Amino acid sequence: MSLPLTVIGGYLGAGKTTLLNRMLTGDHGRRIAVIINDFGELNVDARLIADHAGDTISLSNGCMCCSASDGTAEAIARILKRKDEFDHIVIEASGVAEPGKVARNATGFHLPLDGVIVLADAEQLPHQAVNRYTGRSVIAQLQQADLIVLNKIDLVGPERLAETRELIARHAKGASVLLSERADLPYAVLFGARPPERLDQDPAGPDLEAHHAADYAAGLVERGPMTREEFEALARDLSSRTVRAKGHVVLRNVGEVRHLYQQVGSRWTLVADGTWQGAEPATRIVTITVRGTAHDHHCQSAPHIDPGLECTPEGGRVAG
Amino acid sequence: MAKHTSDGLTRRTVLKTTGAGALFTAAAFGLPRSVGAQSGAPVEKIFRGGTIVTIEESLPVAEALAIGGGRIIAVGSEADVMALATDATEIVELNGAAVLPGFVDSHGHFMNAPQIVSWANVSGPPVGPATSIAEVVAELKAHAERRNIPEGEWVIGYGYDPTLYSDGHEMTRDDIDAALPNHRVLVLHVSNHGCVLNSLAFKNFGMDENTPTPEGGTIARKPGSNEPAGLLMEAAFIPIFAQLPKPTEQELMDALENAQMLYTSRGVTTAQEGATHKPDLEFLIRAADQGRFKIDVVALPLVLEFPALIAEYAPNFRGGPMELPDATAKAFGTYRNRLKLQGVKIPLDGSPQGKTAFWTEPLLTGGPEGEADWVGFPLFAPEVVNPVVAEFVKKGVQIFTHANGDAAIDMIIDATRAAGVTAANNRRDCVIHSQFMRPEQLDAYVELGITPSFFTVHTFYWGDVHVENTGPKRAGFMSPMVSAKAKGIRFSNHSDFSVTPMDPLRMMHSAITRRSRSGAVIGEAERVDIATALRSMTIDAAWQIFEEDTKGSIAPGKLADLVILDRNPLEVDAEDLLKLEVIETFKEGGSVWRRQA
């Protein structure tokens, strides 16, 4: 089974720690391993801490966070020794790091990249982007994002918000931009939603919490076995109109291989993900779209495909 | 009775003279004498018959030197010093050799030493012996035999650099398999960004013709095949190195003696562990408690480790994540069993040769991946650095910043100034590397009392690359010793071991010649004289860590940390500096290394 990897970037104060706390302690049922890369510390609710050994904190919900003080790659290698204990790896890139490079430096582990999410401070971003020391880093972060979370919009007036959005549009053409307060995003956006067990259930289920229902909508795409061309056409369509999509795919000629489709913004990957384990092979992808006008959603038509993780229908031999 | 020894010195003991009268005579040298010199320690050894290079301005060279009780008792004319000899005194005939103060390593990574002494050095000259792939393979095989590494275990080499080998192509797994088919072999690339594996190592990592090449990585493949050929770089290498088995604490402990020999064999009697992680610090403390150190080790814990260190050593402290307990400074500045913490290490940028330093002006050659308008990047934002620097200043802890590019240097200048520091505070905050400075930054160093630890050996190893990347003007001002000296700044010179070898003579040579591998002079105007080069590795390096009262020169009362070189470096041509040999090294009067015949 593949262990998806998400990289969280963004300058200081953008809300990375708040977001990571939500990922670690939220009631989403996933066991997340978080690698922390910055000064300071997560203020994890002490009641949730099951064990605190060295710079590793294990939580009672199965999540874990550890420091990358001896190297991000070393931390990944440690987690992969216990890969069956986790569902998802999240790396926090430091406040001035380029998250795209952090993600790329991890590609040798052949983990399917489940997106580079960059947070930006709606109030501070225009200042940060022109800082003589760190302005270049701030802009590089935006350019490397699959999904930009423009956070703290409750703390900013309309003029500054427009200025910040214009700045993002200028530097990160085509990136999907979501607006948030206190980094509060649906789990369905952060991790992708799991397909429902029964057809009469809401596709996103508990991963799209009630208070997000006004802003986000879930949908279910179901198909039979597809050729590679048919699948790529579907992926292009999904990445042009949804901010997030995740699910399993069955390809013609390699029907016995279960493939995992993950899409964040316009980046999508397809990797072999074990077998169907007795289930009927079927393509079932849960999509998340943005409702109304409260959120920006610029999408590129050309998908970003990770070459190392590309679908190879002939042999079905890909990473994972 | 005179006795010849294999190291080129002659030793004997003599009958003679009364101790009290002799000490009285010694006082007449007019040299400063500390309490230590007057403690009445018996004169154990007298060195004579060569040159004592004291690094003291009042008496730069002397004829003879008396030591006892781990300290220097007297230095001066042969007649005066010999007058101190007793019947228990050993007379060491220098036979024309020179005694210098033991070198002080002003910045390096001591914890790399116990690691690399268990690896094979396959570097090209002058770092290592290999000039061809055949020699690399032979060295790997010889290493496995010398260390009795059983089949199936790891043989690790370092310094692989095909640009210095005669073959003109990369080494392959087949090259290594031919000699070591039954060991797992990993040979680190000189950049530390890649490696070459043999077949068993590929098998160990589960890599074969089906392994895709990761984005941003290289997996060399055999011609006409998808089978990995041997070389892995960047993103393909990162997980390999991360999964390499780490030496156990006992293995590291057992390697400490050989590790220290990398220093003592070069006359270095004070080493620096200049970026200390918490587990490394705990290892060093245990090693010190077990009495494993023959030389002094100065540790600089990394700033990132402080929250964890405070949580462990000050569990009741209730400050914020980057606040320090009031008593923090008490943990610093004092040796215990040859180990001391001296200050905090704050890394601000990467390396100029890796293009990860942080400059204000773009490189002429673009970024590491061809990025246009590339200035590198800082490791931390000023909003993080400034309060951290202010807190360490407030709590009285000396700060050692890693800064190679001028923008990173600006950052620490800003932070130090914002913390209210001036030269009058005598904090001696050190900017390690200080390589790509702008001239006016030296004025800020003067204002703030910042002392640079320069890295002149870069002009040799990477000088040509720096000219290409930054142009002759910026490259010519790297590690600007002459300009710093003109402003009255005291500075040290370092090797950044194991980035470059622990080789004080080459460091000195580079400070004097600033000559690159290709023979170009990198910044003619910044070449210093030998006396300045020597000071930067002795008295000024000692001053930088507040040890100028006990180390760095040969004066009565100071520690008898000494190196004997076969010739006087003040009197040889710059070229011959590289040919000088260390005959013997003493730490507090005890011989810690001696040249074999």
C-alpha cells in the first residue's frame, strides 16, 4: 500500500502550525505522521499525548509527530520502517524553505505526492513578498504550490484581501486558491475523501464537516475499466473543475491492479496500490468542488504529472 | 646519555641545577609569568636545539622551552632555560625542528571524525590517495581487509571524485563487484550528494531495473539496459543515505582514539564540534566522563536543539519555545574532562560551492538547477533569528553563526545590532566562514565586536568555481584577511573538517598564497604573511573561544599544548609549507602523537 505524502509550506505566521494541529488531532480517523521542520514547537493538547520520547510525540489517536532535526530524509526513513502504522505522511517545510524542493527531495522514497499545500497570510503576504531577505522565498513558495490556502481572511479588510489575491494571481498563475479562517479546511480537502461504502451515503461523508457544507461540495465519479487515454481525459476534466479528487481506478488490461488516483489542485498522480482484495474492480473517485464565490479557483488545463509515478498500463509497474 | 628515537628528536635526561635558583633565573627573562608558572612544578622536559616559535610579540622566537605539570614553565635562551633542569628533567634535542603552540581548530565537525575513520578515503590528491578507479577499488578492498569487515557487511568509502581520476568516466557496480562481490559497498560522492553502489548494495535497497528515476534525481543505467550502473545522485541518493545503518554508540566510542589522531597527527590540540545535535552532545559527555579525550573538544550545540536540551536539563523551566533559563550561561565556557560548551551555533545559509549560500547579488552562473537571478536563500527568517539572537545575548551566551554569503552576514549583523551589542561588550560573537563579505561589513564587525572565522582553504579547493560563479572581484574578497587585519579585527582560520581535511599546513599555505587548484591567485590583495596565518590558527583562534590566557602561544603559565614541526614555518618558502611534517604533538605536556620512523 502506498503512503501518500503531503508537503505543507508557507511563511511564518501563515498558519502552518494551526493546520498541522488540526491534522494531528482532528477526528478524521487517519493515522498521520507529521515531520516538523521549524523552530518552536507544536502545542499539542497534552490529553492526546500517549508518549513523548526525545523529539517524537505519539498521540492516542494513532498520529505521530517528529522533528526533522537530524534530516527530513532520516525522519521519512524512520517512519517507513513502521509504514503499516500510518496512513499519510505530512512534512512541514520550514518558513523559508521551498516546499517543492522538499517534496522533490523525498521522491526517491517513491511515495505518491499528495500535493504541496502552501498557506499564505492574507494580511501580511504583500509585506512578506518584498522583504529583502525572505521575499524571494515567499514568492517561490507560492509558485511551487498545488493548492494555496489564503488564511486569516477574517483579519483582513477587503482592499488588502484584493491586493493579496492579485499578488498570488500574478506569481502563481493557475494555482488553486482556497480562502480560510484559522486554517480550517475540510479533511476532504486536506487528505482527500474516502469513497462511501454504500451508494446512498454522502460521497464525502464525515470528511466534509457540516460547517464546510456551504463552501464545498462532494461528488462521486464512477466508471468501469478505462483505457489509458480514457483515464487521462477524465483526469484532465477533474483537474480543471475540482480542487481535490481521490479514489481508485481500474484500467483495462491490468484490471487486477488497483490504482490510486490523487489530485490536489491541478496536480494528479496515479500509482499502483495493491490489489482489489476481493472487491469488484471499479473506478470510484470522490471529488471536492468549491461552491459560490467565496473561494477562488484558478485551474490550469495541463496536468502536472510526476514522471516517476506515471501510470503505465502495459506493465502496471509503478511506484508504491 | 643521549638516545636517538625514531621520530627525529634526541632525548636524554641530565643531572643538574637546583630548582629554586633556576626558577629565580627564569623570572629574569622578563616574560609575563602566571601563577601556574610559579607553582613550583618540576621541570619535566626541556626542548632545545631548534626554534621555539612562541607567537608572543615580546619574544617571537626563542632557543629553549621548559615544561612541567602540564604547563609551560619557561621559554627563552638555552642557557637560561637549561639552568632550570633537574636530574629528572628530560632534555629533548630538537635537532633543528621547531616547537609551536598546538593548533586550535576554530571550526570543524569533530563528530564526523569517529565516523569517517571507519570509512575508506578514496579522494583524489591532496585529500586522498586515489588517482584512478582501479586505485579507488584497491583502496576499498584494502580498507575491508585492514578492518576485517566480514562479508555481507558495509564497506563505505568517501571522497569519490571522477574529475580527479584518470579514467574519464564514472565508476560502476561492476568495477567494485570485481574486488568486493560479497560486501555491501557504498562510495560517497565528494559532493555528499550522491554515491556509487555495488550489486549487493543495490540488492539491499531493493533497487533494480524496475526502479523508476525520481524527479530531481539521477540513476545511471547500464548501456542498452535499465539496470542501475552504480552512480546515484540527488533525489535518488537521499533515501539511500538516510537508510544507511548508523554506527552504534560503542562503535563510535571505539573509534574515538583514531578520530583524535586525525587531529593530533596534524598538531591540533583543541578540536571543535561546531554543530552539535543533542544525541552527539550526550555522546560527547559520556566520552568525556569515560576519560576518552586526549585533546580538548569545544562543542557548539545547534540552536534548534535548545528546546529539547532545556526540556531535558531544565525540566521545570516554563518559558516560551525560544526562551532560555537564566542560568543557561553557566553551562558554557568551562572544561570538564576535556569537553566544554562554548556557545550556540546558528546556521543561516548553506555553502557557496553548492550555491546554497545567501548572497545579495545573483550568481553569474544561475542556481543549482539553472535558476535565473539566483541569490541562494536563508535558512531562517529574520523574524526568527532576531529574537533568538537577542535572547542568547541577554542570557550571556556567545553566538557562533554560520554565514557564507553577504546576505546571511547582513542578517546576523542586523540581529546583533538589534540586540544592542557593541564591541565594548567583549562578547566575541563569531561569524563562522564569513566568506563572501562586502568590505563595509568589516566595519560592522568592528562596531559590534564580531570576530570572523575565515575559511581560506576554499581558495584552493573551490577558488576556480567561485570565480566562475561570482566573478573575480567578489571571489577575490572571500575570507578577506588583509582587510580585516587593517581594521584591527582578530580572526581565526578553519578547515570545516570534514568538509576539507584537518590540515593546518595547507590552511596556512592557502592564507599566504590563495592559490586555486588551477594555479590562479584568488584575491592577491588578501594574501597574508606567515605570522598572521599562524596567529589565526593559534593565539587568535584561542582568543575567539576565550582561551587566550591558557592557549595559543608559548608563554610561562600557559598549557603545554605543543606541536613540533620538522622545520620552522617562519623560515621556509610558502611552497615548502606543504612539505613540513609533524614530528610530535603534546597535550598539556603529554605526548599524544609521535611520527613513526
